[in-house]
Amino acid sequence: MRVVVVGAGAIGTVLAGSLAVAGHSVTVVVRPAYLERVRADGLRIEDESGTTRVRVTVEDRPPLDGEDLTILAVKTFDLADAARSLRAVLPLPVLLPQNGLGVERTADAALRTAGWSDPGRYLVRAVNSVPATALGPGAARWGGHGEILLPAPEEAGKAAPHVAEFQHLLASAGFGVRLASGFGRELWRKALVNAAINPVTALRGVPNGELLGEPYRSESLELLHEGARAAARAGFVFADAEIDADWERVVRFTAANRSSMLQDLDRGRPTEIDAISGEILRTAAAHGLDLPRTRAIVELVTARVAASSPRAQPS
């Protein structure tokens, strides 16, 4: 299979490297500033068995034709630009493994501006739980294969024919892939947990495991339960015991991890707060629901990003 992976952060590196090792022809698209570095070094993946270097084709723009599948493995704040980079590419199936909600809407709008007449025929959403930490462009630490959820074909709309293609592709590289009925609920499940874990760890500067103790535990669980109120208004009801168990499992499994939002703040980069907590707030507002703690933490993270932006620094 000929695969284009746009993005060489944590997930992009792990997916691209694993697919190449499995025998697929992989092209990785990186920012122009990183092109020569990643070309020279290849992809570097660290895991418990050591370090693996993988050679792939590296470009600073997607190939014009001849490919079979595309994975947009960028964060949500780069998704629109990444989708628009497919302007000259004939429409082909696109996997969206981003965190957050409203991802398909963002990709669809961007692809329409790129000249795709009906992007919904090609977009396949995924819930990604592959544990990976970025170490630099084309370099990642991999904590195990993890699981990737795809929508059951009957829930994938016009893109249903492409679900099996991505299922087979990812499974061939050793990833656990599951087709999920009630896929919308799974998207919300992950968004709720992310909205509870990521902003607290980012603002407090602590690894995920610190959330098991106070005061972080209470802060995180309050965000979790507020988000669940918005989910219920959107038609996805979660009992407290269910989402508390989800939260506990993820925090313990990722206890040593520094969340991606914390890593982004550390590097002075944008975060995915808008696609996670911001989307939860917009859902709540559409149903006349106020989420004061969620609103406050979105404001705090947004202010921290603005303060760390080069444009915000004194000259």
C-alpha cells in the first residue's frame, strides 16, 4: 500500500515508521524547516526494546498522485492547513486521528477550499489511544501499540467503503484496531477524559499520575463531570461511575506521561484546548448550559499560550 502521512510528530512518526516496517511504501510530509533533518536522520522510534531508525520518503508537500491512502497526523490547530495542502491531490481516503470534537467539520471545510467537491466521501474519523511522546521532528517515544477505534461501516456515512481499507492498513502494522458501534459516543468519551486531564496537567506542570492526588484530582474530576453534562445534552449520556472509571484507567496507564498539552505549553506552541474543551463549551452553549470551570480553564490555557507567543514578548 502507498501511504502518505502528513505530520512527523509523535503519532505521525509512530504510524509512519510502523507502516514502513510492515512493508508499505510510506511518504512522510514535514514542515520545510525540518525536511533535510528528517531526510538525513530518518524516523527514530524509541520503545522498551531500544531505538529503531526507519527510512521513508520525506517531502515538504504531499505527492501529486500515485498514492492509495492519506493519514493527516497533525494536531487540530494544524489540521486545516494540512488538509488544504492536499489541494493538488486527487481525492483519496483520509484518516483523521486527532483529539477533540468537530474534527471532520474542520477537515471538510478545508478540503472544500482545496477543490474537493465532496470530502465527506473520503474522511474516516479515528479515536486514537496509541501512547506516543514527541522527541522532536521525526522522533518519538512509543509506549506500546495501543488501540485505534474506527466507526462501524454503518456509522461512517459515505466514507463507509474506506473504513475497511484503514482497518487492514493499521492492523498490518500491528496496531489493535476495533470497529466501534456508537462511534460518536466513543469520540465524546475520549474528549471528556482529555478535557479533564490535559488542561490541569498543562497548567500545573505535572505528569498525568499526579492527578491521582489532591488538589489535582478534584480539579480534574470537576471538569470531567461538567463535560459529561454537555455530552448528555448532545445525546451521549455517561454515568458518573462509567466516566470516573475511564478517567482512572487512563490516568494510571499514562501516569508517567507529560500530556501533549503540557508539552505544547512547554514549547510555546498552540494547544488543542479549542478542539477539546472549546468544543465542549460550544455544545453546552448551544443547549443553554453554562460550564464555569471549563470556561475558566479554557481562558487560562489560552492566556498562557498568548503569553508564550513570540508576538506577546516585549521587544
